Amino acid sequence: MKYVLDGEEIDIWSDEYVEYHSKSIADYVRENLLKKDVFGEIVGKNVEKELVKNALMSGSSILFRGRKGYGKTTFAKAIAKLLPEKLLAIKGCKINDDPVNPVCFSCRKKLEKGVVELEWVKPRFVRICGDPMMTTRQLIGGISLQKIREGYDLDSPEVFTPGRILKANRGIAYVDELGAIPSALQTLLHELLEEKQITTPEGDIVPMKIDVLFIASTNPSNYRGVSDIKEPLLDRMEVIEIGPPETVEEEIEIAMRNSNEWLKEKVIIPEWHRKTLARVVRLARGDEVRLPAKVEVEPSCRATIKVFDHVMSSAVRRGHKAVMISDYGVNGDFSNIVLGVRGRIKLEFEQEKVEEVVNTLVNDALEITCSEVFNSMQKEMSLLAKELKKKEEINVYKDYKEFSFLPKGMEESALEFMLESLARCVEVAERKGDGIYIYV
Ligand SMILES: Nc1ncnc2c1ncn2[C@@H]1O[C@H](COP(=O)(O)OP(=O)(O)OP(=O)(O)O)[C@@H](O)[C@H]1O
Ligand SMILES: [Mg+2]
């Protein structure tokens, strides 16, 4: 067999090329798992990371199960980094066929001729959206009758259009919401992955020895009308549960990594605001807070990320160096937080107000962060209380220069939060407007 790359004959078994063909995708993934850590950008989730690594080492397919926005797709994308950087494939093949063991009919035909042209390809990460209207043609592939009428041979490459899953040959197929795929197609899928064949509706068995790493995601069953995954398919996958971030620190880390870069360069979002905002979202997920309405669908990490963005946006627009409480919303409401939460939360009854729920959550979150601040800075707090008594009113935007203990670059924000803590924890201060506190 003669192999030609860029017009020159090559020895594909030489050291230069041997790594780039004839190896299964699972083996590439195993080797890279031992060489590099690709899960560094996923915050926390240490148990889940271990499970994913083990499942991949075992050559298993993985099903990530969890509610929206907790990192299923992020995990799948991280796994994609375990694919080799490039592969040798038969030139022009729609499914990146292997030069030595090609799968598709037209490539096998090419091999019979004794000379095969090769090319470098990047292994694919094919994202397939689980859709109840999906057809066999879209998922597996289809024959073009038009091309046959035009005189093409049945096994010429023009006649067959590979579907999404075949396109993932020698790469990853990631199915988002696996349960949404029609059940007949789910059956085809497990036949394809397990037995490397497809049974047509007429009962013909078509060999399809494709090599894909199969990863899928699903929301837990009974959740917002998600349909079930068929047992035989489920039986062939390792299920790994993906839940919300475990700690407020992880929640903050996720929000900071994913919030807008441009905004983060323009404005500081101090620790006390990070904690408060992350807590607003986290409190909506638990039942520590007595809410005016029952939360049916809880806000995910996407809500946290967006709340951080909106509050920073307000700060930039209003010329603040660091986020202030008024950036939560104008006129003392929390409309910028509502903006990040409204579409991402579902209350039990439609008529219930997201504004009221957010108001309760923000006040509870402020109570917690303020008491942390109050307890950790008792000396400064009593100094500040004395000063407030003397002056009767403090405007943080003007008076911050008089206090030496405030952190650089965020003096106004720090002073405001300390006064807010005095107001909430010992009730010697009262907020009278944007950054203005009076002695009571
Ligand atoms: N543990 C985490 N580490 C880093 N980023 C995370 C983590 N969890 C969530 N995120 C971030 O939250 C956002 C949503 O995550 P992702 O898209 O992976 O969720 P998902 O579970 O696939 O959601 P869906 O069910 O809606 O598809 C992304 O911006 C992602 O970067
Ligand atoms: Mg996703």
C-alpha cells in the first residue's frame, strides 16, 4: 500500500506518523489522561472529576445527569481536550477515516487501488442537540436519491451523507439531553455504539465500525417534561451526577471566571459583594430562607454569573471604582439582581412575584455577610460607630478620606458596607440614601 501526504509518499509506520493512525480514540484519551490534567478549569467537583477519569480509563461512555447550568457541558468540553491534536485521515473522507482500517465504503474502495492520499485532520467534537423531531438521516445519515438518479454509484461518497454521529468518527459525540431523542433512534444508537452496526427498518444489518467516544447529558427525570432514556442505552453508560457548587467560595470562583472580562478590568467587585451576591443565588436553592413563594426551578450558576455582570455594569456606568449597594438596583430596589434571576427561576404559581422573592433573598444574604464583616472587624466598627455619632451623618462618597483603615481602591465601597453592617447588626446607623448613613 502506498500512502501519499502533500504530494509525497510517506511511510505511515515510521516514528513521525505512527502515533496518528490505527489507534482507537479511547486509547488516545487514556494516554492523555495519564499525561495531563484537563479539568483544571472546572471549579470544585473533585469527586466527579475522579469518576470521570476512571470511567474514561475504563473506556466507558458517560452520561452526565444534573439540573441545568451546573457544568455538564463544561465537563464534556474539558474531556475534548484529551483528544489528540491531529490525526492522519484519508483525504476528503467525510468521517475522517483511518488510513489503515477505513470504515466507509468509498475509502475501502480507495484502498483497493493501492495508492491512498492522506491529510491531517483535527478530531471532531460533535455536539448533538437531543430533539424529539430528530430523524435517522440527521443522526446516522442518509442516501441521496437525487444523486443516484444523476448516475452516481450507490457507494460513491456523493450519495451518502453521514449524520451527526458518524461525523464524530475518531472524535467525541456529545448528545445534549439524550432523553429527548426519539426512542427508536435511541435503540439505533446503542446498537451502533455497542455492536458497531445498524439494523435498518427493513431488517438489513449494516456494519458501521465507527469509533466514537460517546458522552451525553440529561436533566434528572420528572424535571420540566424531560423524557426518559431507554433502559438498554442507560445500561451501556456510566451515570455521573452533577450538582450545584458545594461552597460559596466555589460559587464565587465560577462567577468570577465566567463573568465579563471587559467589566472586570473596569471595576472591582469586592469580597463582601461577591459573597452577598453568590449567597442570594445559593439561598434560592436551599430552604434556609422562608420565601414568599415556593421555588420550583432554582437559579443555576448562570444566574450567579449574570448577577455579577449586571452589578458590575451598573458600577461602570455610574463611575464607581468598586461595586456599591446602589448597583444592586436604583432607588434601593434590587432590579439588577432581579434581571439576572427572573428568567432563571420558576416559582410555583405564575402570579407570584420574582421581585418579592429576590428582595427577601438579598436581605437575608446581606444579613449574613454583614454579620461576618461586623464580627471580623470589631475594633474598626466601634471607631466607626463613635465617628458616626459625632458627625451624625456620613456620606461615604465624600467622607471616606477621613478613615485610614479602608482598603485602597475600594474605600467608598468598604465604608458603605461597614456602615450597612452597623445598621444591620447593632442598629446604630440607618441608611438614608445612596451611600448616606445617619446615626440613630
Ligand atoms: N464547576 C464549574 N466550574 C467552572 N465553571 C462552571 C462550573 N459549573 C458551572 N460553570 C459555568 O456555568 C455555566 C453553565 O455551565 P454548563 O453550560 O456546563 O451547564 P450545563 O449543566 O451543561 O447546563 P444545561 O443543562 O443548561 O446545558 C458555564 O458558563 C460554566 O462555565
Ligand atoms: Mg449543557
